Amino acid sequence: MRVFLLIIAILFVGNKWMFSQQIPVFSMMNTDEFIYNPAYAGANPYLTAHAKQRLQYLGVDYAPNTQMISVESSISGRNFGIGGYFINETNGVLGKMQGMATYAYHIPLADETSLSFGVSVGIHQLRTIAGRMILHNMDDNLLNTQTNQRKSFFNSNAGMLLHGEMYYVGYSLLNTFNTDYSIYSGSQLDQQFHHHMHYGLKFYSGTDGLITLSGRHVLTKGLPAWHQFGVLYDYNERFFGGLQFRWGDAIIGMVGAKIWDELRFYYAYDFGVGGYRSANSGSHELSLIYQFHYDPIYSKDKKRYSNKVHRGWKISFKKKPKLVMPEELPDSP
């Protein structure tokens, strides 16, 4: 615990580094850890498929609009995980797409604790949306309003994660290639490093409740820092509710439920607290997450859990449960 608190204290040191939104910002970041830290790939003993839609600043023309799909999984009998994700964003007259592939290696330190390292590599593409441009001079030689301009470049992320059943703390460096790029001749933009730090503590509330307290900090040289804190309540892995605060920007309410088998639905709403809140009706975010669990007895064949046999099991970093066959049960007295 002292090591955990020491790491948290270190996260607040170095205020000369600040934040910029060159990475996607989601309300339910606790469901998107894999996107921000590649060390999460395969950290849990199941495959996760995730689809998300985020609509920001409703009521504002051409406001930010983001779609994301991702898949990540542990590999049966191995200490590594793999995954990938695709994100599409539009914001005003600009758009961005990114596709990344991820690999992570997990080192067991104790029965319920692991140290993980991960890396993501892929392609980012920036583009203009010509149909949204309104210029004072439509014949401007610098801007082509007839076709979309595109610029693609290589990018990568790297991260590490110390995690146990009831806590986690991680650090990742996003945009590790400090790329200079330009969409139009004469314009020059820099792809900045993003230092991303996050942590969480979990504790049980009664027999069916689990509470997670979390914090997150994104820092980039030259721009304002981004800090986010939250609490999430999980009732028996069936119903979820939470509240988060993004410093100086928004209060975020979140609800969710298991709607079928291992399919979960989440919804979040951002209540703006900055000066821009009167000009829009907030931001909405929808997520669908499906977890594919594998039977530990037939893990080499990757057969999924049978709900009829394993219903009620909770997957954590504890040792895998053993299936007791009827003939192995003790005789009744």
C-alpha cells in the first residue's frame, strides 16, 4: 500500500507538463483503459469487444463526434495479450482516423499481482472536410475546398501497469513519435507526447457491491493539464452507476447494466462546468461491451463458459476456479 501511495504522490509532480487534446477524450474512460494504456491488453482472463459512440456539445454545428471499436484478449496459457482498436473523429472541418495494434506482456509478481508492459503501433490519418468549409475568399490558393486533404503518419504508444485484484496504477506515453506534419503547404503542426497516469482502488460494499475510486492525469508540454477523478459502483456485476469530475470541464454521470449474457450497456452524460456550458446541451456517450469467457478446463480449445454450469462465477485475478464433477462430490451423511 505504501508503494501505491508513493506512486500516486509522484503523479502530481512536474507541473511544467500540460495537456492538449491530440488523443480522444471519453467520458467512461474506466471502460477504455486499453485505449490509453496498451499494458491492459490481456490483463484479464477473457476477450473483450467494445463499441462506442460519443456526441459532444449537442446544439453546436459540426461539434466533435467520435466512434470507436476495440478488441483485446488474453492468450490461453501465455503471459501476454493482444488487441487492436479503430477510432474515427470529426471536429468542425477536421477529421482524424487511427488504427492501432497492441501487444502486452504480463509478469506475475504474486498470487494476485502482476506487472505488465505494452506497446501499440499503427497509423493516424488527419483530413479536412471540404464540404464544411466556409471561406471569405473561396479562391484561396492555400486551401482546397473542392476535395478533402489527407495526411497519414506512423504513431505508437507504450505503457506499464502494476495491478492486483483490488488496485491498479499505470503510466503510458502516448504519441511516442513526435511527428511534424502539415495538411496544407505552409502549415506545420507537432504531434506532442502525452504523459498519461491513472490509478484506482477497489473495495467491497456489503456482499454484492464493489466500489472503485479512480484518478487520471494527462499532461503535455505547453498546454493546460487534464485531471479526472471518479467513483464507480458495481452491484453484483449486473448494474453499474458512477460519477466523475473532469477538472474545470465537466461533471459526468454514468449508468450501466448487463442486458444479456455478458453483454453490457453503458450511458454517460457530461454536465459542463466551464464557460462553454451555456452554448450547448452537454455530451452523450453510449457503449456496448461484450466479454467472452473461456472455460479454464478446456482453455487450449478456447471453449467458452457454459452459463448453466458456471453461472454466478466472478472473474478476477484470483486462481481459476476448479469444476467439481458430480462423481467427485462427497456422499451425503
